[in-house]
Amino acid sequence: MNFSDLFATAGALYIFAVAWPLSKVDLLEHRLPNKFVLPAFPVLIIGFLIAAFLGSTWDQLIAAIFAALIAFTFGLLANRYGSLGMGDVKLIAATTMSLAWFNLLAPLIALVLGFVLAALVIAVQLLKRRTTLQDAMALGPYLLGGFVVTQILTWSTYFGGLVPNFLL
């Protein structure tokens, strides 16, 4: 780990900080407010720019932005032709950008983990007859859960330890 890597974590730390209020609002109101999601993008980009100027490669910045654009494009398609909300689309793009800086496979792992968590909860609720397949569900908390787990695992391998050393 070098000093510049600390700045690259700013966006992820921001997303960690707003994960609880985002989850709470999504569970109660089935929406992810822009006032929590959109600030992630400038925090991520500024942190990545500082990291790139201080010694990280510019390739990481380009890869993270490109991965977020791809995720946003697929999210828009899922919004248009499926039932993915725009808040979820923006959240997926932000978490993808954060994870892709460290590992290009990590965003896919986070998404799969988030959708698996959501599917398990839905399956239990269906079995208990607490919901139907026509009911809307809050996807944000599960996407954030997948992100948090994947980001921590990414940091642990990227920074060479079992926990992110910079948080100690």
C-alpha cells in the first residue's frame, strides 16, 4: 500500500457512511434519495484524481470510470425494460466505480452478492406469505450489503492484510 491509495478509499468511505440512512429510507419509502447517492460521484472522482496525482496509475481511474459507465448503461436498460429503480441504477454505478479502482471483478461480485441476498430474503418472505411476487421491494440495502462485504474483502487483499490497515 502506498500513500496515494488512502485517497482512493474516500468514495467507499462516503458510501459506507451513507449506507445506513440510504437503507433506512429505501426500506421505508422504496427510494434512494439523490442527496445521499449523487455526492458519491464527486467524492470518488476527487479521491481518485488525488490518488492518481500522488502515484497511483491513471489506468485505475480510467477503468473505474469506464466500469461505472457500463454499469450505468446496463442499469438504464434494466430501468427501462425491467423494474430497477433509478436510485438503484445510480447506486450501482457509484459502487461499481468505487470497487473497480481496486479490482475490475469486484463490482460483479458485489452485484451478485447483493442480488443473492435479496433473493434469499424474498424466498423466505414468500414462504412465510409476507409478500407476493407483485410487491415492490427495496433493493438498495442488499446492494449496499454486497458492496460493503466486497469492498472490505477487496481492501484486505489489496492492502495486504486481513483488515484495512489504514482504519486501525
